[in-house]
Amino acid sequence: MTGIVTEIVLGSAVDFHARPLPTDPHPHIWWFTPNQSALVLGSTQNLSIVDSTECRKRGIEIVKRRSGGGAVLLSSETTVWIDVVLPATHELSVSDIGQAPLWLGKLFQQVLTDLGVVDLTLHETAMEKSDWSTLICFAGRGPGEVFTSNGRKVVGISQRRTREWVRFQIVVSLAWRPEILLALINVPKPNLEDIFHCGSDISLDAHLVGQALFDALEERLSIKGQ
């Protein structure tokens, strides 16, 4: 059995995304629930894309994560956010960034299927960009990400790599709110109809989904060599 460090974190998205990588040699699973909504930008995105006045008015935190990709609107009701942090030497830590998230996507797909979400597909090939995917995470397709049969993204995955670690940041879209996301972003930005069908509405309780995924990840990481 491999030692696994699990944490269930409730708090500020700013504090959570600023936490350093581990110093011990074990896999980590961090299930994070924000105590207020947050607009989470990818590591390469500039804060100038954000309407900070509108965010303050709505009580929404602005934070940059340490992994790449586009912006995600995070809340305790509409998303489930889980980080998986693996040592580079772990058997599930694959150096090929196109292959590395596939096991996570398959696991999330299976858990959501078991919870009653039907006809899910796994994107197993290279990144596919759209007109707005650089700006908005759920407007593109990446390896390991999970979609409904009509193309709505259910599970988004980004990753950050160092010599010693890989950190996967995974978000499940329970309720897609593009009108709020667009209100928080400065122009140039898409029209509502351009991203209306990007994210999924899967009508499941956030705690139920988070606990099921958390348990499945802990079990998966406990099986050496699988």
C-alpha cells in the first residue's frame, strides 16, 4: 500500500491556490470547497481580462491557479474542485502530458456514470481549441476531459509540472452559468450564445459528487501498480 495524504478543505480560493506543493513523498488528494465564489484564472492569463469592479460587487474572489488553461467560475453549488498531486516517480505520473490525465478522466467518467449521468464520453486525443478556449476553460477540449453526448464539458482538467511533482486540478461542472462568467470578464469576450452550451448541468448534489470522487481517488491511488 502506498501512503496517501487526503485533505478536505473549506476556505478561500486565493489561499487554496497559493498553497505550495508537498514536501513529503506521498500522493495527495485535496478536495476544495470555496466559502465564496471565485473566478479562477489559468497561470498564463493576465488579470486585465477580469472586471474587478464587477467581481467586488458580486463578492467574487479573483485568483490565479498554478496550472494552465482558461478561466473557471468556481462555487460551492455549481462546481466540484479536486486536486491530485503526484510525485514524478509515482506509477500514475506519466511524462507525456497528453496521456497523463487519461486515468483521471476514466475514473471521473465511471464515478459520474455510477451516479446516474448517462452517455458520457472521454476525450482521449490531443487538445482541441475553439475561438474562446484560451479565455474560458470549458470552451475547449483536452485529453482526459469528460463530455456529455451533446458535447458539453462535464470534467475539466489542467496540470502543472515540476521536476518532482505533477499537480492535476480537476473541476466538475454541476450547473453551467455562462451569463455570470461573462459579466466578470472584460472585452473582447464571446457572446452568450457562443458559450451557452460549453459546460454541463448534471443536477447532482455537490457534496455527493465530491465524496464519491474523493473516495474513488483514494481507492485508486491505494492500488499499487494499477
